[in-house]
Amino acid sequence: NVTGVQTCALPIFQGASLMTKCRGRLNGCVVHVWRAALLTATLAAASAAHAQSDAYSLPVEKHSRELAITTGFATDLPGGTKGGNYWTAQLRMGRTLLAPRALHGALEAAIEIEPAMILHQDGFIYGAGFTPVLLQWNVATHGKVKPFINAGAGMLITNAKFPRGTSHFNFTPQGGIGVYAFTSSTRALVLGVRFHHISNSGLTRYNPGHNALYLHAGQIGRAHV
């Protein structure tokens, strides 16, 4: 009879309805799983990119310290005495003082010691120098290459008067640009060029001065002091 058929069919309809609801919930769960997986992948990529960008932050990291060894060669520029090409080696120690994020860079103060300098003037002249004040602005980038610009002043002592007929003691104002090329998170190659002036600042009546273009290269590393 009809009532019996309806009674038998009711569980079937209820089962079908239940399956439809479960299928809908399953589809919803799949969507949520995909969304969660996509969000996780996005956060992981962002974290990796942030970690990579921070991996080479040595020159723009506040209060970081660095040690460097560089060497270079200088050639004459117009505006002073001629015949003063030189080679020198430098030891450097620097510390980042300020690193304002809004300016995308950091201010570093450094000292440099020149334990050996060989100048060519009527033969070879030997000297040593010290730069107690060198200020440098390091530009923050998201890669392994970080540019910088610097300026400073120091002093130079030589075993013969340089320029000839002047003084054994000179001042050395200087400034230039360069780049750090990181080979790891704590080490980098440094390449730079500077305008370098040698003058006794009027200590002797004759003071022609000497201008040079100084090209230098070396390596820096984090100082654990």
C-alpha cells in the first residue's frame, strides 16, 4: 500500500539528505584546508624573504661592529704637486651609531690605521698614517650589495719630506664611495674609490699639497668585541 511505500522510502530520502549535507561540509572543509595551506605558504615565503634581506644587514645593523683589511693604489690628480703615486695597506674598525629605518641606511663611525705606505717621489718614501675620524653612510638594500659614501680626516708621517721641500708630517682629508659585496652573512668584499689630499695645512711656508685618486679593495667581517 501507499503508506507502507512511503514509510520504506523515508529512510532512503533521509540518508540521501544526510549524504548531501556531509558532501557539502566535506567540500567546505577542503576549501578551508586549501586556504590554510595557501596562507601558510605565503607567510613562509614572506618569512624567508625577510630572513634573506636581514642576512646581509651587517653595515646597516644598529650597534654592529666590523673589522676590515684593505689595500690600494693612488694616482695623481690635478691641483697639487706631481709625482706622488703611492701604495698603502689599511686596518679598519667601525661601529654603526644610528640606523633610522625611515632613511633606509645607517651612520657608521670608523678609525683606520695605515701601518705601511710607500710613496714614489725621487725614489721611494716610506710612511704610516692614522685616520681617527671617518664617518660613513651605509645604504640599506635587500640584496648582497650595499653601497656607501664616506668622508674623514687623518694624518701621515713619512721618512722624507712630502711633497718635496715641505714637511715630514701632513694631514689627510679624504672622501669617497664604494660597495660591500657580501659572500656570507658576516663577511663581505669591499671595493671603493676616494679623493685623498695630503697637506701640512700651513706648517711650512711652502705647501703645494698633493691630490690623488685612491682605489682600494679588501674584506670586512663582524667584530665580536
